[in-house]
Amino acid sequence: MPRYVRVAINIAPINELFDYQVPAALNDQVQPGSLVTVPFGRQMAQAIVLQEIHEPSVPELREISELVDPLPVVTPLQLKLAEWMAAETLSTLPECLDQMLPPGLSQHVDILVSLIHLPDTNEALSTTQRRILNALSERNPLRGRQLDTALAHLHWRDSLGGLVRLGYVSTQPILLPPSIHSRQIRTASLAMPLEQAAAHLRQPESGRKPQPAVLARRQAVLELLAQEGAPVNVSMLYAETGANAADIKTLAEQDLIALEESEFWRDPIEVMPHLELQSVPPLTPAQAAVWQSLQTQFAAPTARDFNLLVGVTGSGKTEIYLHAVAEALAQGKGALVLVPEIALTPQTVRRFYARFPGKVALIHSQLSPGERYDTWRRIRSGVLPVVVGPRSALFAPLPMPGVIVLDECHDESYVQADLRPHYSAVETAIQYARLAQAPLLLGSATPDVEQLYRARRDKWHELRLPERISAAAAPLPLPTVQIVDMRAEMKAGNRSVFSQHLHEELAHTLAQQEQAILFLNRRGSATYVFCRDCGYVLRCPRCNTQLTFHASSSQLQCHICGYHRQMPRKCPECGSPNIRQFGLGTESLEKAVQEEFPQARILRWDADTARVKGAHDLILDHFTQHRADILIGTKMLAKGLDLPLVTLVGVVLADVSLNLPDFRAGERTFQLLSQVAGRAGRSSRGGKAIFQTFHPENYAIRYAALHDLDGFYEEELERRQKMIYPPFSRLLRIEFRHNLPNVVEQAATATGSKFALWAKECRLEMIGPVPCFYSRVAGTYRWQILLKGNDFHPFLAQHPLHSWQPKDIAVDLVVDPPSVL
């Protein structure tokens, strides 16, 4: 009897499901979660099998062509999670399923564009069409994705049809095979006991006795294989013994060693320095109370075991996470542990690996495709049941999640805002825990207002760790915080970036051979450059934002799109040489510290110094080992780092994010200041923090200085309620993009006129249409409309995107956007 399955085609815009027949040869292999190749129209496409069906939607079905992977690539729980994500984030199911596959395994349909011949120079073609032909004349043919790179920011696909009709180019659909595979290496092992093999080796070959040097090399091979006691990479044998290919071949022909092809696992953890195995420390009374509450949930798990762990910085939240993971493993299940930044994963991995050696997987985007693929497969097979990484690690194919942990759950990097699907890892983890009936543990010293409000409204388990832990009997105090009014400093004639108090404390810290952190959430040497004669400001030609000067490279850079250029000697507008740099960034702060404290050893940690793989870990290791006295950096410094020798934190300018036109600006400032201050005083040495600000009366800065989360929460909640902002409503952001400003403005305005009536009917409030705060990014102009209400689904059901989307305008819908800039 034929089998039929329903699949999701791996073509992002397609949100329909399609039915196929399973060929007899694959009857026992294809199952829900399988990755297959299917005929789709006049092309081949990859698809993921969703379910088996008994009644196909059409009478005659086409057959599945190929099974890409013999094992399912998506678990049954992940299939359900992807369906929820698609509905919640207004994305297609293929977009959500694609998040769950490692790079290189999933292949998308593309087109191959081939140049037939070039037109005459007088041919009337558009600029974009000529750019396409120029690209093809340099390299022919090109895939669609290659043209996307070569012609970035151009809508070249709209111009391709005309070239096809004129006969200058041809196109055909293609589907490349997966670009990632397992890696095989040649290994050798002893085929008999060492003594027997050595005796045989000394016997003459065909009446000829081997040369002493040859004999010594081959003897070394046998001894190394005996010492290892397991198959050894032949390349390693060459390097360690000096043997050559002829030696290995002879030993194999004599049946002294066995050669075979073995799979080589590309494991990023192997090259990391590991902590020694740790015994489980005793819990403090506060930790014991938290763990007791969690244990009852592990004993009888339900679909509503949601926990918000609110613990001050240094209170021992990680030990609670370790206990939870140990409990999940004891039940034969796995654990997902998420951290907000790639930079934090090595530090976290080392702690978990020390407790669970050989069971921890590391997943993040800076791993090589091979490392990610091999780690993904070992997770799928259950070999590595503990997964640590940033938000993408949530989609690791654990056979059975037993606990899901999100550390620093307030962090905005848990939201995928730039790419589709626009999902929140926190919201997705909540649904995943519900599906798996696994305890969910969200931890933070500064959970956001919406998380606290939801936990109390929905009666989550709100767990508290109110004190720092210490090896001594008494808990460690939180660092004292002093607010310095920089307006008063300027009135007193101090034009330095350091207030008098911060300067004195830095000098004292260095004299005591302790460490300090200087925090400034702004990169570069100068935040803007302008001509003192005509007032011309150097801006990004693609974004219209001010360019930032970087002295280390003598370049001006755009921190929005990455555009860069050399610093001009003369004003591009009037030719004057009086071009000056103004503003403060981490580069210029580093220079100021070097000038004020020439004896200090300084490290800088920002996106400029940590571009290469492993740089985050290297900088952190240098500072942890006290090979530097002062660490200067951006918001990376606020993310859960444990640095016992740091006794002073100086926030050079606490106002950087305070006045952005975003209703979350106050909350972000409070969280950032609270977190960075928490890096100080994590040992018996104690600690202090200094906030330099031009707004000392601001509520976010005041509450952060007092370490008063509850006070901030009450005031911020009151402010949100007055404006009916989340958590008292939800937001839907509709963004319009086009490379012509008048076109996108007209489209947004026309759509806004329709929405004004529709929104009222659905009890939604409309804000806009208005230009986005960053109104031009990488040559594309941006407008937006915000809808505010409790439920957008009735609105979208009555007015689906295809019924109102303006022609030739890119439109993006984001539910609960992390920012409205």
C-alpha cells in the first residue's frame, strides 16, 4: 500500500504544504522530520516531511526523489515548535524550520544566470541591467546568491526578465547538494600485541634486513600505537615518529598494523582550556530554598513549570543552573543552556564541562560549518546531552529536553531582530518548555519589566537570590555606587573624561595592584567629524548617519552598515584643512588612560578588537590572569562576567542610551548600569562603582545606583501604564523599505490611510506612518507604522499582507519588536 506524506518546501516565501508519495525504496526510511528532495514545478527542491497522511489532497502525487539524511533532521517536538513560531512571528514554516538545521545541510532553490552575448553599446538598457551584464562578463555563469553579493542593495531580479526577453542572458533553476559532510581520516592501530609485532619487524624482508634508520622509524610507530591504545591519525604518526608513507604501507602489508577510514569529529571544545573537575559545592541557605522549589518540578513535571530566578550579580545563579542540568541528566534527558553573547560561551562551557565532562556541546555562529555540523549530529544522537550557546542553540536537536535555562534573560540579543523569522528566544523557550513538559529557568539580576509583570500575573515561580555568595560566613556586599554630576565637574574647570573622583579611585586601584573596568558604550575615537569653517559633517553616503573616526586605522566608519573611508585631509565641501574630530569612544578613552596612567597595562574589548575567532576568549583570559590592570569596553562587559580581582567600575558616560526615542530607553539604561556595576566587588576585597552623568536626577540612573530593582520596576510600570505600552499592550511594527525616498514615503502614507480605518475596527491604536529613527540604512530608506493593542491576529486575518502590500516595496512585520528605532 503506498504511503503519502505532507511536506514543507524549503523555499521561504512559500507557506503552503504539499503532498508527495513515498517511493517503495524509501518506504522504511522516510518519517516525520526527514529532509528530502522533491520535484517542485520544473525544478527540484528540498523539503521537510511534516506528517504521514491517509487522504492526499490531489488524486495523482509525484514521488519523493531522494532522502538527504538517513536520520530525521528535526525532532517531533521541533516540528510542533516550528509551527508555533510561524504563527507567532508571522513567518513561513520553511523559514522557521530552517533555523533548526546546521549551515550547509539545508539547500535552497536558486537560479543560474548565464551570459549569452553582450549587447551593442548603443542598446537602451537600465543601469541595473548593465551592472548585471558587467558582473557576468567577469564571471559566467553566476548563481542568484552570487549576484546578490555582487550587486548588493540593487533590486537586480526586477531587471533580469528584460535581459532574458532580449536574449542576452538565460536562467535555469538549480538545487545544489548539501555543502557539508562528515570528515573522514585515515587511522592506524596495532594488529597484534607490541612484543609480537616488534619481533616480526626485526625479521628480514625477502632476505633483506631493513636499514637501522628505517627499523627505528617503524619501531617508533608500533610503540606510539601501543601507547595510545586506540586508532591514531596517520598524519599524527608522520609528525610524531618521522615515519613516511612507505613505512606505513610496509607495516600494513606485513599485517602489523591495521589501516582504516575513521570519522573525525570536529569538536570546538577540544581546543579550549578546561577547568579541573569540580566537586559540587554546598548551597547557601538562599540557594537551597531555590533548589528545593525546582526539585519538586523535576519530580512531577508539567507544561507550566516556568521559573524566574532573580538573583543579584554574584549570587550563585550558575550553581542553580548546574544543579538543574544534573537533575535532567539523572532522568535520562538533556539540557539547553542559553547565554546572550558568543563571548560568554567559553566561560560558561568551561564551568559546565568541569561538572559534566564529555557531555557538553558548544553551538554558536562563529564555529566553522564542519564544527557546527559534527556537533549538531552528536547532539542528535544523544552523545552530547548538554548544549550551551547563544539563542541559536535553542534549536539544537536534543532528543528529549529535560530543562531549558536562559541566563541573563533580559538581554536584547535573545531577539532575532535583523533577520526573518523575527523571534524571541525567551518566548520560544517558553513554548518549547510547554511542549516538552520541561522546567524552564529564566535567570537575571535585572529581568525586564514585561518578564516580571508576566511572572506575577501568570503565577510563575518567582525565585530570589538576594545576596552575593562568599567563601566566608557572611555574604559579600554589593558594590557601593557614587553618582558624579559631570555638569559640576565642567563648572569647576575639569574638561577631562575623568571626574576628579574617578581619577583618584583609578590611581588608588592601580596602587593596590587591583583591577578596574572602564565602561563606555560607544566605539571609536570620535563620534563625529566636521569642518570648523563651513560646518560640513562627514556622513555615511548609504545611511546618512555621522561617521565615527577610528584612529587605529585612520578611517571613518559607519557603525550601521559598515561603510568606511580614509580620513580626508581637506573638507570635501569647501576644501578647508580645518577638519576636527569630536566626541568620545573606547579608542579615545584608551588613549586618555594611557596618557593619565602610563604605567597601567590596558586591554580594550569591543567589536574592533574582537573581530577574529577566539579573540573574545583571549582578551578575557588575559584580564582574568591579571596580565592587564584596566579593561576598557562596551556593553560586552555587562554580560555575566566573573572577574574576582575587579574592585572598581567606572561608567565614563552613563547617558549614552538614555535619550533615545524608544520607550525602553530607561529600562535599558537601568539594566546596563546595574549589570556593569555588578562586575565589581566579587571577592573579599570589596568593590565600588562610579557613574559619570549629565543627568544625575534621572530615575533609571538613581535606581541602578541603589541596586533597587523593585523600585525601578514600580516606577517604570507606572510610566508604561500611562502610555499603554507593553506589558499593557503588544506592538506590531510594519516597516516599509525602498531605495527611493519618495516611493517609500508614498507607500507608507497610502497604507497608513487604509490602516487608520481598519485599526479602529479591530480596537488597535495606530502610530505613524513616520520615518524610522535610522531612516536610511545601506542605501535603503525606511518608514514604519506601529500598531498597539492586545491581539493582532483578527486584524491580519481580515487584512492579510498580500491584500495591502504596496507593489515593489519591501514590507516587514515584526511582532513585539525589541526596539522601535
